[in-house]
Amino acid sequence: MSTASIIRIALFAYLAIFFSYLLGPLVVMSLTAFNSAAFPSVSPWACYTYEWFDVLFNDKHIKEGIYYSVIIGLGTVALSVSMGLAASIVLTQVWAKFRSTYYTLIIAPILVPGVVLGISTLVFWDRFGDFIRAGDGSMLDGLFHNGIFLTILGQSSFIASYCMLVFVARLQRFDPGLTEAALDLGATHTQAFRKILLPFMRPAIASASVLAFLASFENYNTTTFTIVKYKTLTTVLAQKVRLGINPSISALAFIIIMMTIILALGFETYRRNNARKEAVRLGKAKESKGFLPGFLTGNPAAIVLVLVSFVVISMIGTAQSYSPQQCKAEVLAAKKAEVAKAIKALKLKRTIKQQSDSLKGPDIFTPDPANKKGSFGGVFDPNNLTNEEPAKPEAPAANKKPASGAFGGVFDPNNLQKD
């Protein structure tokens, strides 16, 4: 076998292990959403069911958590993207000697633990409200103690740094001469920003928005300290994990995974379709006139998107009519039969043991319930020392005085005298 073949096999094995490690837990969790077992598990498989999706849709806590997570995510996107874009523009315009220090200050929140950010946000805005005398009953008091407002501020304090990194990477390819030319031609700074810089930054803004929303949606460390009386999806799930979970959590994970796959495939389909149209416009490719629509031609992402959409629609349609009750009844009957068989085997084993013990005869090491004195006839019972009749004392001799003392008076000095 050649060296190239060995390298190719090793690379294939490495990729298989890597993607199995990366995607294996997601696949297993997705499968548990369709198992009728009460606890998320794949083995043993009980029945194929959609009931956990119904449990998920009827869980008011999860619906409330998703609602507030989306609200907080949109607010975080608006604040983080604005701060990140402003910070990136300042970074490109600031004095070169101060640029590294400024960059370090902007990146610093990423290095701070989320717990510290959450506690500091809560304490700072509470003290700030007291400083400006925002007492009870005022609008500002409700604002500074509102969990949604505090969570948006706490999350934006470090998510804005991630957005800034995205914008800085985009600005490195921007030609400042375009803005200077616009200013020379009479445009204001606002017009130059809106007409030149902002369109150029549009892809980065979209990427930073998605990044900020996902980072906000899954954040727990900062949110748990700033959310106060409200609930987000992460705090609800953390509480359910402490109290006990069911496969409805797996159903939620499956929905999120499928939404992510569909959105990713949709974006890739859109990008490839635009590239194909641009190639046709430039004469580098010809318009397809085959059986398949134009956006499917030479676009594997579009084909996979159609297949995934077909599977999802089929599952939704099947869930309306499929019922696992008969399968559950069969599984329950099988479990009862298995339990009855185990009980019968245990009784048989106990009967055989009793017969074997009767053939061996009495065991002196086994306590006899009828014998209250124990296994050895009460030989070692301390009460046996007092159950015997006491010995009768001998009658004293007529010519002798009764002995006195503990030892019969043998140490009495009067014994040396003659009678």
C-alpha cells in the first residue's frame, strides 16, 4: 500500500471520528425525541411517537422562556451591533500609538467571566438608580430593576466585543480613499457613511447580528443574575434539569437543529443561485432549460434543502394521524410478562433453596426461632450464671465462732489466741 493511500485512509478515519464526536450527541438527542420512554434514551427503544412535541408545545414555561429569549436577543442585537460598529470605526480612526491600548480595552469584557459581568451589571445599575434618586414608583426605578433591561445591558457588555471583531475584519478590506473622495465631492460625513461605508459593511452587519442573537439566546451565566423575575429558555431548562427532565427537551433540541440546518441550507442555496445568475449575466455560464428548475441545477445545497423540507412536511403530516397507543399497550404487556416471569423464577429459586436446606438437617449456626436462648442453647447467656440454685451454707461448728470478714477471718489477729 502506497504512502498516499495510507494518508488518505488516516485522513478519512480522522474526519469520521471528528464528526462523530461533534455530531454524535446531537443525533442521539434527536432520536430520543421520538422514543416513548419517559426519560430521554435510545436503548431500549419503546415506541415511535410524536407525543413529546405535543408536551413541548403545551409547556407554558418553555413558551414563556422562548418569548423572553427572543425579546432579549433582539434588544441585544440592536445594542451590540451599534456599539461594535462604532468601536470598530473608532479603532480605524484612532491615533496609531493608542490603537493597541484601545483594542485591549474593547476586548477585555470577553475575558471576564459571565458570572462577574452579571453581578456587576446588577449592582452597578442598582447603585446608579439610587444615585439619581430613582425611587419607588418612578419610571426609572422600574427601568433599573427590570430584568429584561438589565439582561440586555449585561449581555451587550461582552457580545459587543465579538461584533467589533467581525467589523474590524471587514474594515481591513475597506479603502478609506472612497470616503475621502465623497467628502471632496461635497458629501457630508453622514452621507458618506450612509452611502459608502454602510453598504460595504452590510454583510458584516448581518453576520454580527446572527452571532449576537445566538450568543444572547444561549447565554446563561450572565442572564441568571440579571433576569430577576423573568425567565429565559436557558434558565427554564436549567431548572428542569435540576427537577427532572423528559424527552420534550429532546423535541426542542430537534426543532432547533432542524431550523439551523434549514436556514444554513437556505442561505447556501441563495448564495449559489446568485453566483449562477451572475455567471449567466457575464456569459460564463448558460441558462439551464432542463427538467429541474434553475436554482436546483448544479446546486447540491438546494437539492438537500428540498429533501429536508419534504421530510419535515411528511413528519408533520404523519403526526396528525399516527397514534402509538397500540404499540404502548404491547410494550406494557411485554413488560408485565417479563416482570411475572422474573417473579416466578425468584419463587422457584426460593423453593429450591428451602428444599435444599431441609435435606441438610438443622444447622447449629442458624438461630432457632423457637429457642429463645440462641443458636448454642444459651451457653453464652450471662443470665445462666444466676439461674442455678445458690449453694446452702454449711452449719457452723458448735465449738467454733462464725467466721467474719471477706476471707473468713483468717487475717484476724485473734486467731493466734488459743481457744
